[in-house]
Amino acid sequence: MLEDIRESSQGLTAKIILGLIILTFAVAGIGSYTNSVDTSVATVNDEKISEQEFNKAYQAQRNRMAQQYGEMFETLSNDSNYMANFRQSVLDNLINEKLIDQSAQDLSIRVSDERIKETIRTMPEFQVEGVFDNNRYLAIINQAGFYQSSNFRDYLRIEMTRRQLSQALIGTEFNLPYQETLQQKLQSQTRNIRFATISAKKFEAGIEVSEEEVKNYYQTNQARFENKEKVKVNFIRLTVEDIAKNIEVSDDDVLAYYQDNIASFTQPEQRRVSHILIAFDEGDTESEATAKVEAEALLARLTQGEDFATLAKTLSSDTFSGENGGDLEYIEPGVMDPEFDEAAFALTSVGDITDIVKTSFGYHVIKLTELKPEVIQNFTDVKSDLYVKVSEIKAQEKFYTQTQEMARISFEFPDSLEDAATEVNAKVETSTWLSHNGNPAPFDDAKVIEAAFSDLVLQDNMNSDVIEVSDSVSLVLRLNEYQEANVKPIAEVEAQIKTILVAQKATEKAQSVIDELLVQFKVGNDITEQLTQNYATSLLRKMWRVIVLI
């Protein structure tokens, strides 16, 4: 059978069929290479927004939301409808940006290099003590993912162009002549009104309130006549301020502190450097090789005596420092790339120049321009300040020690504060009546009030745990007296309730009179005489417009 199949496959018909099959696969294969699939997410005036652009914007926005809202956003992200709207909003924003970019291009809106430089120099993020700092600038844009300053400038140019167009549109407005006339008439318009003020107190005379009404009001409004729960506490207060009054500091203590913290009194060596940067595209070996050749040529020119500042102005990729001859001002270890730091801090004499140094920014040649040696403050110059400092430190240390001791003894002897007070040389004090809010310090702290009304203090009648009000104040509480929440007896609030009910009835009666007068006024009757003789306390001008009840 296999022999028959082999012989049949050698025929002309079989060969034609086999050829057609091979041709089909070949054409299909070529088509898969020549016909690319369109993965764009939107087309804006024949300009496509790629899926890659969308994914990048989507992830960036998602990261911002997660950082801002934390766990709340994680909960929202589990809602498919919310995330669908979220993705749509990202796409809408990309479309709007694309429309703005296209309009800016059509209108030939441009942002000059000089304006971009000025903007960067005035951005507070890149300033130290109000002055632009190139080291800070490079460090921050590097952290933000702009590994070359040119990338950041391109990003800033796009954003400034968009903002320029948007602000121009928002700030554009005009009025037609008839609108200006109408506006002027409205602004200069005056109106004369006549009004009467009717006092509800005029209706209080003769109003009677029954005992039943008082009782009903009392029953339905008991929360209004409630005495809130209150507590008085005995307490021990430990403060750094009180401890410091008895602290003694010797010359040996101050000298020991000075020697142990000599770094705090040392002005480290400062060095000012300039550099020339030859940048290359990261990951592009050809660009890197070209930059290395240029850097080596630059180093040769410097070795031959050409001026460093002049070459920095003309050749450095870091145009900001280049304008100042490559000056980076004073630098500290850790600000620049490790390779840059190592080379810069290896220079020993002013005027020395490094070999070419490779960093993530490109190839550098670095020059030491100023060198300030390390300076240590003399002990005698800081001695008087150190007495205060050492006293504060000792007081703080003793405060923590005594706080722990106070906590231990008040726990071991929970039925009294006397033992703990004696141990830490404090006295037992008594508070005023305390409520859940509105208390004087230190009882205005939530932790203190929570302890004062805790079951440990109220129910178990034991000392509270130590309460650290702040780094310099700690307390222990104990119950002195407790007043439960209760409703005041009706006899105590009866007069108050009668006053309330009389006022309510007078207001209702006054409102009834107003309603009747308004009915007469609306049908065209003159109510001036009624108001003047019976109710009104104030009358003004031409015609009635408002009747006010007070």
C-alpha cells in the first residue's frame, strides 16, 4: 500500500497539487510580513495615538492615583465599570493633548530655548536657598527618568506650548455693544423698597403654657436637658521642663559631648568643580563610541593649554553649566554619579583636570576650581551653647528614665499614686471636672481623655497606664470623682421650657398675622395703617416688598 502511494505521488497531477499548496503557504507567509496590524487606539485628524502611548499614559495616571489615594484606589480598581471610565478618561486626555499640539503647530506657536532656560532656572524645585543649583537640577530630572537634560527640555517645551495655547484661549473674551450697555444698566441699577419688621415678642403677652405642655416638651426633648458625664482625676505630671531645673552640668560633661560629636562642629572640605559633558544616547554603542572619541579629543586640547571655560561654552552638552564655563559650584559627596564623585574628589590641587570620566549622562572632563579645607569650631567658641545643649539632653534622658519608673511603680501599686509620685519626686494633683471635650491642657489631648473615661480608671478604679502627651510631658491618672450622665429634673428646667414654649407660640401667632397681611397685600389692599398702628417697628420708602419676622 505504501508503495502504491509513493508511486502515485510521482505523477504530474500530484506534483501540480503539491506546487499549489507550497505557493499558498508562501504567499500567506509573505503577507504576514508585509501586512502590519494597526494597533493604534485613536486617530486624531489623520494622526494616530499608538497603543504604546496609551499604555504609558494609563500606567502613569494609575501610579499617580495609587500614590494619592492609596488603598481607596485599590478598592476602586476592582470595579470594572470604574476602570473602564478611567481608561476612557486617559484616552480622552490624550486626544485633547493631540488636538492642542496640532492647533499649536497650525498656529506656529513656539517656545524659545531662552524661555525654557529661564523657566528651569526659576523653578523652585531646582533651587537651593533661592538660587538655581545645577547639581540639584541634574539629580532631580535623573530621578524623574530624564537621563539627559535635553530630554527634560523637550518635555518642558511641549508642556509650555500646550499651556500657552490653552491659557490664550481661556483668557480670550469679548462683549458686544448691547451687552456692555446692559451690563452698565444692571451695575448702576437702584431699587427703592419699603419693609416692615414684625417682632414676635409683641405677641408673647397673654400667652399661657399648661403643665401638660411643659411635661410633653420635657419628655420629647430630654437630650436637651442632659448633664453629660464628667470625671475628676488625681494625676502625676512629669515634664522635661521641671526636671531640667535640677540638672547639673560639669565642664567634663560639656567637653565629652564636644569630643563625641566633633562631626557636628566640623565644616567638611568644600570643593568647587567645573565640567565639560559630551553626552551620548544610552544603549546606542555607536553614539557612545563617537562621544568617547570627542571626549578624548577635548582632553587633548585641554592638555595642550586651551581654556577650559571657553571649551565648556562651545562643546559641553550641559548647556546650563556651559554658559558659566562649566561651573557646577560647590559639590558634596553623593550628589553626583559615583564615578563623577570618585574622580572629582580625587583631585588634590586647584587647576587639576581628570581624565575622561564615564557616567550615565555621558563622558565628562572635570576641573577643580576652588578648594576649602576642613574647618573645626574651637571648643571655647561653642562651650556656652553646649552647656544648654547638654542640660537639655540630660533632662530628656532623665525624663525617659523616670517615665519608665513611674509606669512600673504605678502598675505594681495600682491602688494609689503616692508611691509613684514619691519615686519620681512629683506631687499628686487633682483636675477640675472634665468632660469629653473643651478641657484645659493637658486634658485637651485625646489620649488623656480616653484614659480618664476608660474602664480601667472608672470601673476597675485602678491607675491608668502612662500617657505620653508629648516628648516632654507624661501623665498617670486615677479616679477622684465621677458624675454619670443624667437628665436634669423637670423642676430644674421648668422655667426654661416655659420660656421656649411661649416663644414658639408667639412666633406661630406672628406668622399667622403675617400670612393674613400678605393675603390682603396681594389682592391690592393697603396694609400700611395696620402695620404702623399694630405691629411694625420700622417703615421705609415707597412700596411694600418684604415683611420680616424676628
